[in-house]
Amino acid sequence: MSIIKDFLLQLAFMVIPIFIYFTFITEKVESTKKKTVIMSVLWGISILFCMSFPVSFGQNARLELRIIPLLLGTLYGGFWSGIFLSALIIFFRLYFGISLGFYNTVLVLLFALPVILFFQKSFASSKKEKRVKIAVGLSLYYCLIGLTLFCMLRGFSIDYFKVQIIHLLFVVAATWFFTVLYEAIREIHQLRSEMQNTEKLKVISELASVFAHEIRNPMQVTRGFLQLLNEPDLPKKKKEYIHLSIEELDRANEIINDFLSFGKPSINNIERIDVGYQLQRVVNMIQSYSLSHNVEIKTDFYNNGWIHANPQKLNQLLINILKNAIESMRDGGIVWITSCSTADGYIKITIKDQGIGMTKEQIDRLGSPFYTLKESGTGLGMMVSFQIVRSFKGKIQVASEKGKGTEFIILLPQIT
């Protein structure tokens, strides 16, 4: 009964960091780096508790589940989180004295940590089911390494072997459970964030539909009278003022157009479209704009890639992203536009630039209401672009690095 109690205590040490992170950290801390640091500290505390209150099996056999916080902390936190947690394990184990157990701990980490770090990037980019398999596989590998080194250092003993097998099975089962739990809670949190964004967008949509037309009418009247006032004999200064006023009215009108596009997106006029042909048309339309910014556009289009979409909305989506790519390269550069067919039934459109790039936090906020990186931007163009992709039942992915450029990947369902 005491052993079961000790194992349940070990499990509690795993639950507490997950609970604290998703309850108090994710919504209050915006910076991804800060979240990673806090989560690493929480997993570190979990490791310390696991090692301080091990499960005792009679004759000096001590078992604990430190592998689980090490594994989850490394897979979700990345390279430096793994290094920090491994160092913490080594130094805390050193506190108990140098013995065969200490050498066993160091050797297991030397063999296991590089493998865990090797699979970390694959884990981060995988779907939920594959993540669970990777985590379980790595925990099994860690335990087998530990069992092998344990037998080599201490000699084979049937009693110790039985204890290690029990430990292995328990660790693998616990890793599966906590990975599934972590993924489920994260999924719920993402769904809640999406629902909150949806509510915000719904409010904006309703406001746009109600006010946009009423605002546009007096603006058009004002613009017309300003044009009438712009007589040839006016002083140069007044002509400049009128010209600036008209320009600002036109810019305000473009913002209202974006509002209308967002508030009442057109889902009619869906046609069967050859993506390669449509991409070439968009490139032709924006070619002069790119040349004026000293930007070269390189293309590689997939032939006979068909989708169901509204051609005008598809053009708007592509032009919005291409303009952002061009404007991000202040000293000129190259924009690559490619399309291809994927094995899972999508047409993949890739737009890659050599611009200023974005941080992880900026990428996460793309498509949010009024979020923009341009001094004179409104954020509505990108917000509308994300909505257009969703209306086509597609996906949009963004990869970027500060100072090295940005890559937009648009996945649209392929038809035959």
C-alpha cells in the first residue's frame, strides 16, 4: 500500500506543473520565451520533488519518474530547456553523493538526451497522435538504456531486474497518460482562444456592416467638393492641402473596403480554378509594383492543380500577402512563389521573401483584428486574407525568422 501511495505522489508531481502552466501562465504571459522559461522551471521543480521523494523497494531500490518531466520539458520546451533539466538532475543527484547511482544517472543522460533532442523538432511539427507515439517511444528508449547500464554497473540480479521492468512499464504508461493529458488541455485552450477571437471578429463584422456604408457616403461628398475647390489659380500651398486631404480620404475608403470585405465576405461565384494560371495572373498584376520596389519575383507553378474558389477573393488573398512580402524588403530582393500538389490532397502555394522577418510572438498575432507591423497599416488586409483561406476550407501556415525573411504556406483542397 505504501508503494502505491508513493507512486501516486510521483504522479501528483507531474500534474501540478501542467495545471499551474495552463491555469495561470498561458493567458497572462504573452512572450513565448517567457512561457518556455517558466515551464522549464516548473518541470525542474517537478524533477526535484520526484528525486526527493522516490518510491522505495525494500533493499535500497529507489525509483522515481524524473524522466517524464525531463522528457516533456525537452520536447515542448526545446534544446535549452532539455540542457537545463539535465544539468539540474545531475547536480541534484550529486547532492546525494557520488556512487554507482550517480554514474548511472550521468551515463543514461549522455546516451538518452541527444536522442531526445534529435526528435524534438519532429515532435514540435507533428500532429497529436504522432507526438504521443514519439514521447512513448523515447521514454521506452530511456528506460531500456537505464536498465542496460544498471545491469552492466551492478551486475545482473533477478530481483533488481523485476523492479526495473515494473519501473519501465509504469514510466511508459505514465508518459502516454501525461502526453495525452497535456495535448488535450492544450487543445482545449486553443479552442477557447479561437472562440474568443471568433467573438471579437463577429463584433467587428457586425459593426462593419452597420457603419461602413453610412461613413462612405459623406466621405464621397467631401471628396467631390474638394475636387471642385481644386481650381488652377489656387495658391500652391492650398493645392497641397487639398491633395493631401483627397489622399487621406482615399486611404480611409480603402480601409472601409477592407471592413466591408471582412464584414460580408463573398462566398458566391465559386468556380473551378487552375491555381497555376491564377497565380500567373496575380504575378502579372503586381509585377510593376514589385519592380518599383526593386524586387524580383521568381515562380515555379504546378500545372493542372484545380481548386474550388472565388477567383476575385483568391486574387485579393494572394495580392495582400505578396504586397506585404515586397514591402518587407526595403532594399529590394527576391520573392519566390511556387505551387505544388501534396500527398494529403491539397494544393500548396508558397510565398517566400527575404524581408525583415518576424518573431514567434508576431507570427502568433497575425490575422488578429487591427494587428499590423506597418506604420500606416490597419491589419485588416491580413485579417481578411486569413478569413478568405478559411472560407475556402484551407489552411495557412507562417514560418519566419527575424532578419531572414518570411514564408507563407497556403493549403487549399485539391479537386480532380
